[in-house]
Amino acid sequence: MGRQEQVLPSCMIYVDKEGSWFHKGAPIIHRELLFLFYRCLRVNEQGDYIIKFKDQVCRLDVEDTPFVVLRTDFIRAGSNGEKDLFILHLIDDTKEELVPETLSVGPDHVLYCKIRGGKFRARFSRPGYYQLAEHIREEPETGRYFVLLSNEKYYLKTDK
């Protein structure tokens, strides 16, 4: 017999697809507490979202993903050899550069990317999606969609 999976207790916290957090049905609105939760957020080997704080570990109930891209800024390449890039503004008040190879389209045509070095998946909000969509093109020969950055095509993958 294989090793038994450890059943983690629930945090009794639910995150909806828009990135809103709830404890026992009540919205969590204290920003510093939410930012603490984001800093303590992990994904275990089973793919569950967990909060690990000091010696305490509990499982988070997540409708889709706890990370949402609120805004996407396009930064045009400079004259010093820099490349075009997108800066993602995430729901936890952090920013990071989009890794365009991680873009994918999920159910209901929702756009996602990987963040935090590929550890987490982030869902694009409508505004974040529309800001990026201005740079999405269709390849007529194949019907595939891509983002063009510094003359390089980054194809959007389709999640199964």
C-alpha cells in the first residue's frame, strides 16, 4: 500500500472566481489580512491551495484560482536593447512581468497565465484581458492566436 494522503483541515475560507475571499460566508475585507494570506499561500503535491502560517496548515476552498490579473500594462521596447513586455497588476497589490509562454485559454474562453515563477495560475479579469487582447492576433493560415512581442510570436495554449 502507498502512503496515505494527509487530509488537511479546511481553513473555512472560500475564494470565488473573481478573487474575493470569504470566511464562513462573510467577506474578508481587511487588506492586511488578505495580503498575509497571499504571502502564506502554497500549492501542495495534490494541487490543493493551502495556507501555511508558522506551524499551522489548512486547505483553502477555491472556485478557480486565488490570483486574478486586474490590469495589464504594455511596455514598448526601449532603445537600449530591451524587449516589449507586459506588466501584470495582481489582486494582491503586486506586479510582475508576464511570461508570455504561459498564456492559456480555459473553459468559457477565460485567459490564464502562470505567475510566481510558474507556481501559481492567475485568471485575467475582464479589464486585464481586454488590455492584453489589444495585442492578440490570429494567424490566418492556422487559426491559432498569439501575442507578438518584439517580433516574436507567443501562441496561446488551450487548456483541456
